[in-house]
Amino acid sequence: MEDYNNYYQGGEQNPYNSPIPKQKSNKKIWLLIFIPIFILIIGVLVFFIFNSSSKTISDNEIPEIYIQKIYESTCVENWDCGDWSSCSEQGSQTRTCTDSNSCGTTTNKPFEQQSCIPQLQTINCGSNVRSLETLNNQPNFDCFIDASENCEPAKLLDISTIKLFGMLITTSINMELKGMENNKCIYYQKTINQTIAFTDEMIQQMLDGGATQEEIDQQEQTANENAKLVWGLEKTCKFNQEDLTILLNNWKEGSSSTEDFDVAECE
């Protein structure tokens, strides 16, 4: 009875119950497909890598490349530059710079070209004599004043004589206008010489006071020795244009003061 049940209920001995075949793993199937494709891709990449380079580096060139890289990293640039050229009409000037260490690099190379302001032609106003007798006749000083109204480059040799404490003090000064800088007019002067002479009135007073002519001459000589201390003195001042023109007009009229330059920045 047991054999019958096993036979008809699907036991091992039932010839109608054939075994079900096992399915192959999906994972193995994908591996079988992917591995050949992967090998093919690697082969193509290797082919292009070895054939894309148009130049190969030989064993002899490799040390030279490394030596060059080391040299460039240790060489310190040392630039020597020549003087700037004169300013061109286009407003530029140039110079030449060379690396004395010949590093072959230009990391710290100075500029070899820069913009500039072309030099304008300087107006030569000649020489002028200023004294009480020339107050109304100073055309060359007028030339210098006219230039100051626009701060045009100009120069003038000014020879002025003033009477002070019985002495006639004559001073020769080179005066120049050097143009505008930061909205200021640049005025320059240099004292060429200064001489002192006693007036007749002063000499007479000294004689009346008991001094001899020899003593008077000695004092006059001493005064001239002291006057030489101002020879060669230079002054550069930055004026507002209007202030400079006013000052020059005052000088033309014989009015001067130790406070004349207080309105300017002077060196």
C-alpha cells in the first residue's frame, strides 16, 4: 500500500515525475559577455596611447630635461636695465633690460616700456633787471608772468637790486617754470650770485661816526663774503597756478617778503 501511494502521489519511483533541470546562474552569463568586451576596450586604448605621440623621448634626452628643470628652478634672475629713452611725441619711452645670470626666464623682468609726457618747448624769456627804476618797463619779466598763467615751461635770468639798511643788494637768479604736476605748477630757482655795496649815505654816516675809509671797505668786504653763502642755493616749489602768478606780479612791482613762499610746498 505504501508503494502504491508513493507511486501515485509523486514519490521517487513515479516515472511521471521527471526531475526539473537547474537554470544556469545569470551572474555567470554576464561575466562571459563583459570580459571579452573589457579586454577589447583595453586593447584599443593601448593602441591609441602608443600611436598618438608623434615624438618619443630617447634615454639621452631624459637627463637633459631634468637638468634644465633643476637649473630653471635654482637660477635667480638679475636684471640690469639701461636708461629710459627720451619721451616720444606719442608719449612713450623705452629701455633695454638684460639678465646677467642668463636664466632663460622672464618672471621678474622689469618693464621695458612706459608712458610719459612729451617735453614741451621751453620759452626763453631772456634776462630781466628789476629795480625801482624799471618798475614799469620789464617786458622779459612780463613774458615769464604770461607763461605762469598756464604754467608753460619757461626760463628767465632775473637780476634784482634792492636797497636795505643803507646797502644795495644785487642778486642774480635763474628762474624756471617746469610745467604742471598733480595740478600744481612747479617753480624752480637757483641763486647764481649776490653782491653788496654800501650806499653813499651809509658811507657818509660811518665816516661821521668816526670810522675810517679802510674800516668801511673792510666791512663791505665782509658783507660780500657772507653774501657768497647763498650762491648756488636752489629751491623747488609747488604752487597753485593763481598763487604763483600773483607772487610774480608782486615781485615785478618791487614787493617781496620772507613769507612769499608760505603759500607753496617748497624743497
